[in-house]
Amino acid sequence: MSSAHNLKAKISLFALLSFIFLLNGCSTKFTTTESENGTILYKLEEKEAFKIAHHSMLNVLPGRKITIIDGPTKGYSTYFRSGLDTYSQQILVFPASGIDQSGNKVSGYYYEVSGSGSSFVQGRAKNVSLYETLNKKLQETNSGVIVTNLKNEKYSSTISGNFSEENNEAFDNLERLKELYDKGILTEEEYKNKKAELLEKI
């Protein structure tokens, strides 16, 4: 095989590997079921389960409109934008059941956080932050139970829509607040304090 042909083959292989890396690098996916001790399910009321997902998005991506995902699996989606690059942000809320260590059936919820887009660095970082924020809020509930035989169940209502419908004004205010901060009209301390006030009302 000639050295020129060998070089072409190496370049083609490098291009293929780079393409595969980019495909994998432009998406993220996490689940809250994984823990050091096994599969974890959170014993929450449905309203609380969706509220935690919604507030996690509000905290990590303030000022962004949150869209309701109202398909067979429910949840919320929004996006992160940096210049011309964007990155979708999504939290799905799954009703499920499992068997605890005492052999009792436990009903609750678990979550899936995912995202994709062209903002490889900042967008992915926001998705990781979204997952970490969600996990922190879940741990604060002290409702996690280690289970086996995890099985998806049905939703008890259409509660997922309530939060976004009630809080359109809050989203608008958060967006305006961020614009004032970006323009230098508000100091960082003023921005943080006002943002915390608005989030408390939601």
C-alpha cells in the first residue's frame, strides 16, 4: 500500500472518529434512579414531583420560557443559548413503583434529565447543573427509597401543566430582570436578591 493511500485511510478514520465524538459530545442524558446503594425511587406526591422539576429549571435557567411536555411521558423543556449556539434542556418525570428492602411495594417518581445541541461546552454544563440541582432538591425531601423491580406506572392527573400556566408573568419578570443585569443597570447583588424574591413567589 502506498504511503499516500495509507495517509488517506488514516485521515478518513480520523474524520469518522471525530464525527462519532461530535455526535456523542452534543447530547447528555442522566437519570436519578442511580445511587451507590442501588436503584432509588422518590416517594412524592405527584404535584410535588412536578414542582421539583419545574423549580430546578427555574433556578438553573431563569428567564427562559418553560414548555410543558404532555405526551405519554410528561415533564418540561427549555433551552440555553450562547451566541448562535443553543442546547435543549429537558426533565421528564416518571411515575413508578418498586419493592423496598422489606418486601413492600413503594410508589413514587424518578427523573430523566437530557439535552442536546451545538453549545457543546456551556450548554452541556447547564445540563449537568440542571441534573445536580434536581438531585439536590430531591435529596432535601428525604423521600428516596432503594427499590428493586422498578416498574413504570400511570400518572394520577395532568398536574404537569399547572405551574407553567400560573407562572407566565414570573417568567417575563425574570427575563426582564436578567436584561437589566446584563445592561449593567442592576448590580450582581441586586440581581441575585430580586431573582430570589421572584423565585419565592412561584
